[in-house]
Amino acid sequence: MAPATLADGTPAMLKIGKPHMEADHESAGMLFWNGDPTVRVLNTDDEFNALLLERCIPGTSLREQPEEEQDEVIARLLRRLWRLPALPHPFRPLSKMLEFWSQETLAHSKHWPDRVLVREGLDFFRELALTAPNQVLLATDLHASNVLRAQREPWLVIDPKPFIGDPAYDATQHLLNCRARLRSAPLETIRRFADLLAVDPERVRLWLFARVAAEPRSRWDDMEAIALSKAISKG
């Protein structure tokens, strides 16, 4: 990301992204949401995977605010993002990303510290994707560092990775960034955020368990992740 200025003096941000399976349709998602409540797309260059975006001013991160305030802001933003684009659209189902993750995790099965937990997480990836009560366009990676203070609105979303799927899934990324609260009071933390989102807290809990237990990672000897997945599984 680099700051830029348009010929008319409008401040902007130039983003040149590294090609990545999860972010393939970022520009399409941003154009669909069209600033509600994301930063606006000013121009695109698909050949260079480049986006010219509205610049948030002052651009400070929601991460600087207390976590309970983060809960409330992110919940409001997610509920605005959750709508279903008309066909035809380019967006893939969430199950495609989960299949990609599952293959990565299976490829490292010899490193799993707890085979029962990982297998259960992989099972929930499949089951939850198939049983979503409704389908919307998800951000999938919305957490406090991807929410910036702006002038057009108090807070705007950056860096979505859009997929079509279960709204309850979209609770997980923010919760994963609230590790201290999850460790001390997992079910209470999940329920508070699910209630703000008006989604089923049990589905949020199961999605969160699946991610902590079975999401691909560089290190499988993370005992904190094992302990957290066991705590979340006790719903």
C-alpha cells in the first residue's frame, strides 16, 4: 500500500496485491459494496493486481480502541456488508476456501498434535458449509486492523476476501484476534459478539472451533491453539 494523489488533488491509496486464492475477488467485492461500508474503488488494473482506493483520513485503526468497542463497530459493519449479489456474479462459495484449507491441513497430517481435534475441525468445515441457514457475501477477514477511521463515515472496511456463505462464519476473524478474552471466557465472548451480529452463537462457536482446530498453519506444535480449541469445544 502506498499513498497517492489524483490529478484533481483527491487523496488515494495504491494497493498492489500479491496473487492469493483467498483474495482473488477483492476488487469485485469492493465494487459490489461500493463504499457501503468499504473504501471506494477509484480505479483498477487487473494485469498488475492493482487497486486505486479511497484514502481513509486520518486512517487510524480500530485496533486502537477497546475490544468491546471493536465488537460493536465490527458487528455494525458486518451487518451492512451481508447482502447477496444478483446473478451472475463472480463470487465463490465459502466451501471452496474451506476445501483449499482442508487440503493444506491434510498434507501436514504427520505434524498434527491431536488427530481427534483436527479431524473434528475438518468435519465441521464440511458440515457447517452445507447447513448455512442463509447465504450472503462475506468479508471473511474482517478484524479491527482492517477497519480504519475515515471522514466520509466514522469507520470504513479495507481488505475484504469475499466469498458467499454463512454469516456466522464472519464472526470468527475478529474473535480470533481477541485471544485473551477467548481464553478467559470463551463462551461468554462468543455469545456477546453473536448477539451483536444477530446470528446463532452455537454456529459461531462451531466455526471458531473448526478454525482453531483445523485451519492450516506454519506450526502445528502451538499448545495455546490446542488448549483454546478444547475450551471452545466445551459448549
